[in-house]
Amino acid sequence: MSLYVDEKYIGLVSSKLDLFKRKGRSLWNFRCPICNDSSKSKYKARGYIYERENLFFYRCHNCGYSTTFEKFLETIDNFLYKEYSLEKIKSLGGKKEVSSYNFTQPFNSQPLNINSFKIDLDSIADLHHRHFAKTYIESRKIPVQFHKQLFFAPDFKKFIEKMNPEKSKNLKLYDPRIVIPFYTPGGDLLAVQGRSLEDSKVRYITIKRTEYKDSLLMFGLERVNKDSLVYIVEGPFDSYFLPNCIAAAGSELIRIQSMFENKIFIFDNEPYNKEVCKNMAFAISRNNKVVVWPINLKEKDINDMILKGMNVEQLINKNVYQGLEAQAKLAFWRKS
């Protein structure tokens, strides 16, 4: 089938795409409108439209968002998408095209089968009930259903040698850590985070797979449902205690604001942390819903609140603010 209609609408939507350039016969490059590509540089352009098996697809090498050009166009410009659909049907003689390409949609509400790098480690669920890694996870009250998705590496350096040999060179030998895996929306291993179980100066070590060195680091993308309310927290462990929750895990939370329509940002309870306050202020300035914790709350994060027996979801929902009210609450909170 001719790709003329697709190429025509790639041209028509190009005016909405920053730094749009044609890089080849069937390749276009521009700033990703899903993640905004980079908050630090206006010249980063990591979104691509490309041809594969006689179909056009979109992929961002920053946030990992991947879909067909048709779905991409519907997301970016619904009015133009409707015109595209009509013209596509006309070009096919009045018949709606049914693609035989088996494409995996991103942001699935259920985990996908992990099909690339195999984590050849014991899961927390499989460890002896007295194993120190298992007792640590249990002491943090991590829900049992997630124990199968966490792993133990008796020698973190040796494990990383298989995943990213270059990064393993700077790691120390015989460093036992809990391994927290990060996946792409399609279920491919993106990175791992190693949580120290000893008295280490570096509590968390996060390492991406070489193939995803430029991708946005986010935890929980393989199981989040973007059409429902999404809670956005800072740490992976915190994300286990809320429904439909992802964690930025060190990345700036504001970078992912355009990826979800209905969302609530939940920063750690650290009013004296300048970076936390800066990110909260920025999120509020973009009219996002943000949790501003009560000033008498002492616990630093959601996991600590859980350990104190608090109803975290109820506490969050009572302290969500937006707009001018959020600005006022933030100003009061950061002075507390």
C-alpha cells in the first residue's frame, strides 16, 4: 500500500513539532512533544518518525514512548487525525485498513512478559525467610505481591558486568544489594537500581542498559494505566503503596508532566530541600496538582508513613492542591 497519505500528514503536523527535520527518505526527527525532550536544552531532538514493514511509527529515544504514526497523530492533533482517517479510507477505496503488524501499545495496566535481558538472580520471594535481604524488604512492609519483582545480587558488580560492562568498572567487589528493575512501557529492561544492604556511602546505585543510555529513567511504566489517575512519586519503594503509581527515581518529576493527563505529583516531605521545593514550585506553575504535606508531619516519605501505620492514600487525597492555593500552601510549608 502507498504511504503517500502518511507522508502528507507528517508534513501537515510538522508545524507543531519543534526542530522538525527530514533526515532521510523515510525518517524525520524533532523534539518529542510527549516528554518535551529536555528541560535543560532547547536543542535536544530525540523524537523520530520512521518506516518499518510498510508502516510509519513514532519513537522517542528520551522517554521511550513508542506507537504508530496514526496513534501519534491522534495524540498531537485530533482534528488533523480525523481528516487523516477520512483520507486514508478514501485512498483504500472506502475500506478501513486493518494492520497485520503486531504492535505493543505503551503504558499497559498489566505487566508484560520481559523478553530481553534476563535477570539471572534470586527474587526476594524465592529467598529463605531468614535471608537478610528478605527480612529487610519485609521490614519496609513492601507488599508481598511485589517480592517476585525484586531481586538479590550477592555481588552487584558481577551482575552489572553482564548488563553494562563499562559501568561495572567503577563498582566495588562483593557488594550485596537488592536489585530494583526498571522497564520500558513495552516491558524491556531499561535499568536497575541497587540498594545497599551494608553500611555504604552510596545507598543507591542506578545503572541503565547501554541500549537505553539516553532514555528517561522512570519506574513502573510497564504497569501504569495512562487513562486513569496517575500518582507520581520520587522513589520506587514508595510507588508500591499507591494504585497506578510511577516513580521518577532521581529524574526531575517535571519532565514527565506531559505524558499523563490526569496526575498528581507527590514529592518527599523535605521542606528544607532546595531541589524538592524548586520542582514543586515549577510543577505548580504549570497548573499541575501537587501534594503539599501538613506542616506537623515528620515522616520524610511514603514508606516511612506506612511504617507509622498511616493511611497514606487518604492523607494524600486530603492534601492535593492546584493553582494559587497550591502556591500559598507551598510558601507556608517551606517555612515550617
